[in-house]
Amino acid sequence: VKEWEQRRKERERAAEEAREEKEIAACTFTPDIGKSQRMRQGSSRLFEVARQQGSSSSSPSQRGPSDFTPATNTVRRSMRHAREYMETNVFDRLASHGRRRVSRSRGCEMPSRKAETRLSEVQMQTIMHSFLTRQNEREARRQEKLGMLEREVRADCTHEPKICDRSRRMSVPKVTERIRSKHSESREGMLRELEMSRPFVPVVTAKARRARSRTVVEMSYDDMSRRRESIARLARTLKDRKEAEEERRRSVNSIIRVPDGPLNE
């Protein structure tokens, strides 16, 4: 089956190639090759010709001895010092710097400790005074710059808000307090009207009328005592039920008693 399938595919491929060849032979279209295409073909042709000639030609002749001597620049002094610096051992270099500092310090006279202390205090006062002076100058310049920016912004801003007379009156503190008091009075009056308009009338029973008035503490204490009584009553009920269950179980066990010894068939 595979061989038959392969032969069928080969026949189809041959028929497709023959059909394409017929279509190409019958086609009369001739593309117009532009200048770039013609130049590309010419360049390719010249390159191929040069390559073929180069490959077919003999090897180049051997050159004679050259007497050319290039002129090189001299090494700068800084580069020589840098090279010597890098070639020196790092430990030797650090030790030499330390000895140099020690020799320099021995050559100069050490000032007395009191003179050094007095000099440092004077220097500290001078430094602090100059620091505060610079801070004041910077703050003055900053305020001046802020004022200049504010003037520029106000000059560019052309918007003028329109405030009505009522808003102006409300901005006064006394008027604001008066409006607030009027608002609170109107709110209280509205609440009273709502209370009067409510149709609910509480019904007070005769027992409630006979009972004395109680405070919040007394009410909370009475509620707590009632809760304790209900918990104790529930505990007694559970205890009675448990005792009754135990009594019933003992009675059942006394009725159904297993005799001692083996059972006689």
C-alpha cells in the first residue's frame, strides 16, 4: 500500500510540474528590469570575473627586504611615572608614604595644647557666626523670591470671584453664630412637632403604675439577679433529670440481673 501511495504521489508531482512548465512556456509577460537591477547584475558579473581572474592568476611575487622604520612617539613623563607607580609593590609604597608623613611632622613644631584649644574655640565661634549669617542671607533671599513669585502669579491671574451679599454677611462671626442659633432653634421646633404629631401613645399597666421607679443601677442589678435565678433554676432542673435517669437505669438493672455460674440448658 505504501509503494502504491508513493507512486501515486510521484505521478501527481510530475503532472503538476508539466502543467507549470506549459503555463510558463505559454506566458508572454516580460518584466521591465529597472536600473538598480541592471546595475546589480553588472556588479555581480564584474565581481565574478575578478574572482575568477584572481583564482586563475599565479601567486604574487615575493617581496624584497623592507627598510621601512616607523617613527614612534616618545613616552610621556606622566606615563613613565604611572608605570613605575604600578610596578612598585603596594606595601612598599604605603610604607614609604607613612615614613614621609612622619618626617614632615617631625620637621614642624607642635603647638601647645592650650593654644590649640583656644584657637579651636575661636574658630568654632567664627564658623558658627558665619553659618548663621549665611542662613539669614539665604532666608532673606528665599522670602524675596517667594514675594516676587507671588506678585508674578497675581499679575497673571485675572479671575475676580463674585461674592454675593449673603455670603459676605455669613462670613461675619456674629452673623454666623446667629444663623447657627436659628438653625438649632428650627431643628428643635421640628423635633417637637414630630413628637407631637406621632400617633403612638404608650399604655401603662396598673402593675407598672404601682411599681416604684428604679434607677439604672437598680434595673441592671435586678436583671442580673433574675439571670442568676434562671441559671440556678435551669441547673436544678438538669440535676433532677439526671437523678431520675440514674434511678430508672438502676431499676432496669435490678430487674434484668444475670445469674451467677454457668447457664443450664
